[in-house]
Amino acid sequence: MSDELFSGMKVPGPPGRLRERALRAARAAAPEAASRGRVPWGFRRLDLVWVGALLVLLASNALLTMSSRRAATLEAGRAAVAQREERAARSEDEGDLLALGVRLDATSPPPAPRVLSLVQVLRDGS
Amino acid sequence: MDSSGTWAAVGVAAGRAHAAVRDVAERPSNASRPVDLAGAFAAVATGDMDALDAVWEAVAADLYGLALWRTGSREDASDVVQEVFVRLASAGPRLARARDPRAYVLAMAHSAAVDLVRRRRPTVEADDAVLEPVVPDPGTAADAARASKLVSRLPAAQREAVYLRHFAGMSFGEIGSVTGVPTFTAASRYRLGIGRLRKLMGVAR
């Protein structure tokens, strides 16, 4: 048995002054711990900061997503309107050109302004 | 006198003291103190800091011994004990949930001692006596001093396992939970440590 290794010996006990020192330090630390316990729902301050930061992050993400979606919708609407106007103008120009005996196929670029003004002059003249 | 003769003489000369030490060493853990300690823990958990006195009575010697064997320095051991009591006072309601209060505070001491040794400057010598004679006697005191030197040659983890097993009377499972290692590792550390000590002291198995 290993007891014989330490026969006649013991482990030194704590020094006499240590008790007072340690208990005083512990009691001084206690109010700080108690104030930590007053934070609602048992959260510590750092927990609250962490949760607050997370909420701010989520709210910012939601706001950015909403605003970018609205901007995309507006842009798509403008593009659709512009496309429709262009298509209407093109069909009107095509009608004028057809009256002069010119035919545009589907892939032709829109008539140049100078051509259109010529068409206008011809139409007004006739 | 050769080393085996020294140790044999110590064993004979301090027969009665040896029996007393063995009683302490073989004291089963959680024998009589846990009820008081659990009550004191519950009181401290509700903010009754007067209950720290009862905690001190129950565990201060074990805490100091563990810290001394782990750090090898009386000053560091004092700092560890103080740190443990500060942590206890700050722990709040968590204390009431501790299943084994004694193992809980010893685990705190282990953790505080490991932190302290890690922070300590490497130049600091930490070889204070970790053993002293039960009966004040110049011969036994010299043997205790020599034994302390030999103990300090063990790795810290083995010293700690030997202390917890031999002087705090803990099982290997309890040592494992205090030091945060599996039971097998705790047993292995103890056996390696005690085997090496036997060899250093020249004691036959």
C-alpha cells in the first residue's frame, strides 16, 4: 500500500491569514454577481449585447432586402413601359414606311430619325 | 543512511501519527461533510455569504493541498484558494445545482491552478515543501523535506492524482471528474506517479 510512502508526514494546511483574505475577497465579489443577477430573464449583460446585435443585424437584413426588391420592381416596370412605347412607335413608323412601299422585317433596326423625318415630309407633301 | 533505511525509520518512528494520517488518507470521500457542504452551497447560491465560512471549514484544507501539490508554491496555492472562493461567491444559483459539491470545488481549484501555472513566469521557482512532519521532529522534518523534493520531480498531473487519491481519499472516477480526464487516465496517472515515487524513495512494492 502506498501509505508507507508518506508515513509520518502530512500536507501543510492553509496559512492562518488566508481564511480572512479569501473570504473578504469572496464577499467583495458577491455584490457584483448579485447585480449581474438583476438583469431581466437571467441574462448576463454580454448575453443582452449579443442578442441586441443579432436583432439589429436581422432587422437591417430585412430592410435591405425589402428596399432592393422594391427597386427591382420599379426598374422592371420602367423597362416594360419603355419596351411597349418603343414597340408602339415602331409599328407606327412601319405603317408610314409601308405606305411608301418600304417593308421592314422583324430583325431590322428601328428607322433612323432622318428616315422618319423624310417620311414625314413625304406624307405631308402628299 | 540510505534512502530505504530512511523511509523505514520514518515509518517506525511515526507509528501513531502514521495511523492518523492513514485515517485521513483513507477517509472515504463524501463521508460526513457533503450534507453540510451541500447546505452551505445552497445558502451561498441564494446570496448568504456567511455560509462561506462553512464551505471554508469543509474544503479549505483539501483545496490548499491540491493547489500546493499542483503548483508547488505556497503563495500560488493561497492565490488559488482565494480565487476559488471568489468564483464560489460569484457563481450564484449555479451552485445549488452542483451534484457533488466537494468535487465541484476541487475541480474549480484544479482549473484555477492550471490557469495560474500557465500565467506564471517560467523563471519562478516553485518548489515549496508539499509535505511536513506530523510530529515536529528534526529527523522527520528532514525526511519530509526530502520527500517534498522527490514529489516535486513528478509531472504536475501525476502529483495531483497522487494527492487526490492518497490525501483527499478520492476514487479514480472522482479524480477524473475533478481533473477533467477519463477514469482510466486518472488511474494511470496515479499508478505512474506512485510507481515513480516508490522508485525514487527506494521503497519496495
